[in-house]
Amino acid sequence: MKAAVYYENGGPEVLRYEDVPDPEPGAGEALLRVAAVGVQGGDALHRLLAPPPARPHVVGYQAAGTIAAVGPGGALREGQRVVAFMPAGSHAELAVVRERDVYPVPDELDLRLAAGIPVEFGTADDCLFEFGRLQAGQSVLVQAAAGGVGLAAVQLAKAAGATVLGTASNPEKLARLGDFGVDHLIDYRREDVVERVREHTGGRGVDLVVDPVGGSTLETSVAALAYRGRISWVGQAGRESTPPRLDALMFKNASLNGVYFGGEMEHDPARTRALVEGLIARVAAGELTVVLDREFPLSEAAEAHRRVESRDAFGRVLLIP
């Protein structure tokens, strides 16, 4: 099969398009014929920082497609349409996945859209509700709201009756965010985010911040909080090496939760399975929207990673084998 692989850490240029042996599913596993890969920010971070466990190594942890084969004793069926989460291996024509990490996709839902649901919407839901304790009538600031998790959080928060503030890097992105439920738009490159938050909340600050950026942006998130507010910190997209200063949390009696949906999938699979299945159903019913930015052929995986890292994307970048 063809796959996008790397032999050493580095920028997108380390990705190569090569022939590698077809993987084979074992007990409790299935072989996925990949139709679409939802390229995650974490995929790019793994390529950059995580030493490859084998050479060549196939990166990537989310893809949708059809079941090509089932391991011994498996309950899935060949030809079944699914989306799957995996520790690695999505950037390929075929991938081995654990059956417990496979979610059925309704016939009416495009597999390309399904490739952008479990991690993005599951993470956003946990940031808002499981750890963020967001309630109707409260306010939430979504940092980097034009990303995959950001767009999911905006929609879920709005549907739950919250007032949504969102940041993005240019007027074009901000204009589009309004269509997905952002009540107050903030251009973080041209405006003082904290000032604008206080302006829109009567000087109080927001009840919750969803922050996938970290670094100095996390300091801004703390400053934007109301007294006893909460932050769901879900990533290091800013890639800043200097740790943020968080002492201001103490004076607000505020709280900071790290959120890693992959960890929840491992530690509480019953809860997260029900959550993801419900989110897939809501997308299929048109209640939620998976926003696609651009599609690249698998042979152009390096370009897809560059697109993700550029911060120019609005929504999810896909790879198509």
C-alpha cells in the first residue's frame, strides 16, 4: 500500500510518499480501507517532536473509510462504513484499528465529513461540558475559533444556550465565524482580546475559555476570565517554549483543566463512545456542521501539514488516498 511516512522528526518536508507492507489485523482489530484522513494538529506535533517508534513510521490518528477485513473473533463486518481513532497509521491507504475505537457512520453521512468528528467534536464537548461545566446563559471565549476544535466548540456552545466569543487572525475568518454562532468576534492580531472581552461582558469576563493554543495565549485566557471562571486547555498550537505565567488564576479563584480526549477514550470508553456516537448522529441530522478547509491527495501529505501549521485553514484539512 501507499503511505505518508517519516524516518526522522522535522518539518513537513520529512514526510515521504512510499510503498509499505499492508498491515494485518489481529484479535480485536480491523483493517480500515481509508477514504479520508482528518489531519490533526497533533499529527503535525507528532511528526515534529515524537521519535518514530519504527522506520518508516506512518503518522496520524483519525480516518474514515470502510472495513476491509476483520481480525479473529471480530464483530465488525467487511464493507461497513466507519470512522476510527488510532494511535498512529491514518496517513495511508490501509490502517489497522482497534474495534473499540471504531464508530459506525450512517449511510447519509459523507465519509469525508465523518473524518472530522470524533476528536474535534469529542474534545470540544469535553472542554465545554465535562470539564468546563458550561451552562445555558453563561459566556465562553473560544480561542482560535476557526480551527477544527474551535468550530466544534462554537457550535456546541451556541446550541447549549451560551453566549459565544471567538478569536481569529483575520477579518475573513471572523466574518465566516459569525455564520456558525459566534456572538462577539475578536481579531487577536489587531485588537486587545482582554479589553474586548470585558467590553462584551460588562467588565465581568467570561465564565469559560476553551484554549487550544497555550503559551502567551493562555495568559490572555486567564486575564479574560470572570471571578471563579474556568479554562479548558486543550493544546499547544502556539508552540511557544516559554511556560506561561498562571499566578493570576489564584487571585480569581479560577480553575484550569487540561483536556485530552484521547486519554478519556482510553480511561472511560463507555462514556466517550456514547458521546461520539451522539455527535455523529447530530452531524448526520444537520444539527452540527463539519467544516472542511481543503483536500489534498495522500501523496501531498507534506503540503497538507504545511496548511495545518500555517494557521490559514478554516476548519479541517483532509488527505484523500
